Amino acid sequence: MKKYVKFSGWVLLIVVIVIVTFESIYSPILTSFAAKTVCSCVYVTGRTLESVRAEELQVYPFLPSADIQLFADSSVTARLLWQKKKAIYRKGLGCTLLSEQPEEVVRQQKIKIAGPPPFNQDTVAWPAGNKISEATSYVDQEKLTKVFEDAFVEKDTKKPIRTHAVIAVYNGEIIAEKYAEGFTKDSKLMGWSMAKSITSALVGILVRDGKLSSIDAAPIAEWQNDERKNIRIENLLKATSGLRWNESYFNPISDFHKMFTYRDDKAKFERSRKAEFAPGENFKYSSSSTNILSGIVRQLVGDNDYHRFPYERLFYKIGMHSAIMEPDASGTFVGSSYCYATARDWARFGMLYLNDGYWIGGRVLPEGWVEYTTTPSSAATRGEYGAQWWLNAGEKNNSINRMYPQLPVDAFWADGFEEQYVMVIPSKNLVIVRLGVSHHGSPFEKMAEDIIACLPVDN
């Protein structure tokens, strides 16, 4: 009997430790992810709670069973055990996770947002608008249709790819596009880390304005009295800042989760990171660096114009009328992760880079910015990363060792969690967009290869 009581005591102790650990470490992260994701998917992209629970919330254990509540004021709460987190929607700003400040403080922020674009895109021809003419570029349309159909086929129900949208633009023309049931050309879709490439474009615009240079030291006051004063804008753009950082999405005590779960001002939190390497010495993919850049953009543009800046200087210039960037609770855009747009608008963004930063109405990005963007980071040994864009350049003097061996060496792409892609292939005059919720990878390389095979042979 004593042995049984002792054994039962140990079992009870283990159960208590497991519950306390889950409640204190895992539950805040899971509920934060659920509240913010559901808020954005419902109020920004127009999805249903049921669809988000069946797709996005499948990424982490226990999330699908979270108690999620939607309220009349367009806010969302998520609860697991005793932990509850909340995200709020504000018109023109999207959703914001609440972490440190009271909700009323965040809601009372005075933010000047951009006015709507001056025309209805459905009345204007592509690419400025959405009126699509019959493509004049010769492609193997029958074969291309099959490629696009295959992109939505679920070959393994235990590892679904959940493709939501695919679009290909060749010679400036939409040659094919397809959407999953429940999605259309007007559906805003989550880009996740493709937002990093948007942030890079905003930095480029400031370079064009003469307010910034890639070789400038990062204008961060708290870095000026230690070795971090040597960190340049280029180091932040090309992920070689040397700052200590752990990007892991599945380690509950990673820096990434400390930032997204517990901090209202993500740029401020990331500026506090200590140096681990000398600038330029080590390549480390980092949401931290991007959000520091987002804070620098705010600093240089000024609060009076900051929240209109991406819209008036980038999105509306190139017809990305659906795009929305979301700020954190301090008001700074979460430039690493939170941007939404239709598949066509993501394609327009790719076209801007395909056209060397030039759009119909004139130059948007500075001359040479795309070349700079697609020049590999000095510490990226496989030539895989430029200025917040992924590259297929390959290892120096051995381009065969590259990320996508079956695709052209000049391919570069914006890349987001759950297999979001905006790929630009200059040698093929091609932009490919793929959007979805894939937690087990997707056959993107094969799809892109098959799309290229449908183009005229001289390409």
C-alpha cells in the first residue's frame, strides 16, 4: 500500500509539473498565435473561424482545441487552460496582438492611415487594374492548365499542402491563375515572411529619397557605445548583423517567441540584442533584423507620415490596392511577418522587381536596387540570401550547389512560412506566386519547373 501511495504521489507530481510547464511556457505562445492568426484571417482576409481552425491552427499541438471567441468589436481571444490572449482589429491597420499595454491604450493611438486608391481596379486593364485580356504570349496552355490543377491536388491526406492560390505572369501577362474553393482573385492572403521583402523595398525607397544608404551605420542610439555601432544597414538587410538571435518557431523559449508573444514594441526588444559575431561575419536568417529595419523606417519617415508611407510610396504606386501591413501594439509595422494581399497583388510586387524597380508611372525603387538586392550576402555560403530576398545563386564557383538546382540560377523569391512564394525569374521574364497553408512542405520547385516547361522554347 505504501509503495502504491508513493508511486501515485510521483505520478501526481509529474502531472502537476507537466501542467505547470505547459501553462507557463507553451500556453502563452499557443494562445498568442491563435488569437493573432484568427483575428487576421477572419477580419483581414475574410475567412471563417472553422477554416482557420482546420488549417492554420493545425501547425501546433492543442491549438485546434483552443477556446476561441470572436467579439462584436472585432477582437479575438484564445484560451488554453488558464492562459488567455487577445488580438484586436482596427480598420486600416489590421490586427494587433496585445501583450504589455492595456487594450484601451492601444485603441486610443492616433494613427494617420492612407486614403483609398483613386480608382476601381476592375475597370482598368492589367497590370494597373484587374481587367485581363487574352494572353498573346504563346504558351502550352493545355499543359499549363494541368500544372495548375496538379498544384491543388492532395496526394497525401496526412500531409496536406492546402494550396489557396497560384498565379503565373509571363511577359507581363497573366498566363494562368487558379484558386482553391472559397478563394478568389479578391481574397487577401497571408504572406508571413514575404513581408521581409516588402520591408526591403521600403528601405530602398528611403535610399532613393537620399535619407539612407546601405553602407550607413544603423542609426540606433543605444548601439553607439559598444561594438554594435559597427552594424550597417546592409548587415541588417543581408542578415549579417552578428546580433544574438534564435529564429526557431518550435522552441518555446526562442528569441522569436519572446518577441512575438511578450513584447508590444518588437523593434525596441530586438535593438536590445547583444552582439554574438562581428558584422558581416555570420549569416543568420533573422526576423529580428527586419523589425529593427522597420523601426528605422519609422524613425526616418516620422510618425506623421509613417503609416501612410508603404501605401503611398509602394503599394498604390504599383497597383497593390489590397495590401495591408499590420503594426504591433507600439504602432511599428511588424515588417518581418505581417503583410496581406491578393495573389495578383503579390504578383505585381514580383513584377516590380522583374522590371528593375520600375513601374508604369515611373521608377519606384532606386536604380540598381534590384541588383543590390539579388547580390548574395557575403556570409551566405550557398549564395542563398540577398537583401531580404532568397536567391538561387549557388555556392561561389559552384552554382550547382544551390537551393533549387532544377530552376534557373538567376531566380530569386520572397518566402513565407507555410510555403508562401513570390518567385522572380528574370531569364524567363516570369513571376510565379504560390499561396497556401502547408505545414509539411510543398512541391513548389517541381511546379515552377513545370511552368517553365510550358513557355516557348526560346525561353
